[in-house]
Amino acid sequence: MNLWRGLVLSWLVAFAAPLYAAEATSFAEAFESNRAMYGRGHQFVWQGRQYTTTHPEEREAEQPATLANATVLLASAKAKNSEVAALGFEWKLTAGILQAAETALLSGDYQLAMHLAAQAKYHARMGIRQAHHANQHWLDAVPKTVPKTVPK
């Protein structure tokens, strides 16, 4: 029984998942489904072009771990976080991540500082995406019908 289950799962991963990604209705859908199934750094094809499941912030963190690169990435993460804060969608955990990145930078652990700064920048980018989604779909949260009686 376990052999069959293993074969079916292998078939799904090898054949069904790539078919789903190829039929995705948007790049974001194709990217997210491949990222969820295969993780970071996986290559996939969408609309005849090859892509990888690495976020832009992860590519930034792959630069050489130097004081200059860590400083630039941390400054970029702080700027992106200020942008999302201005929209009112700053995530609570991001400030702590930025503080940890600052501490790592000051202690000379540039690789950790870059990793944390990239993570904070990603959270800020997702917060901006969340803000735009909320602004476009706020009406969806409004009840469609009015209750016939008002509760006392």
C-alpha cells in the first residue's frame, strides 16, 4: 500500500504540479504554487519562459556579505518599511526584525544582517501588497444584505 501511495505522490509532484503551474492564470499564481511545492530557488516555466522561485529580496541577500552591502540592504528595508507604515499596513514583527538586523550589522555579522534586512523588506513589500488589496476590495467586507430586524 505504501509503495502505491509513494508512486502516486511522485507522479503528482512530477507531472500534475508542472501542469498546474503551466495553466496558472497569472504569474503570481504560477510563482506561488511552485514556491509552495518546491521552495526557494526552483526553476519553472510559465508561458514559455523560465523563472525561479527566489524572491527579489533573497537575491539581494545573496550579494557578498560586506559592510557596504549590508548597510545598503538595511537602508532599503527601512525605506520600504516606512512606505508600508505610511499606508497603515506595517506588520508588527517587522520592527523587531529590523532591530535585529541593525544589531547584527553593528556586531559585524554582515551575512545575518543581510538575511534579516531581506526578510524585513519582504514583509514590507507584502504589507504594501496587502494595503493595495484592501483598498481595492474593501467593499467585499460590507454585508450584502441588511438584516430585517435590528437586534436589541
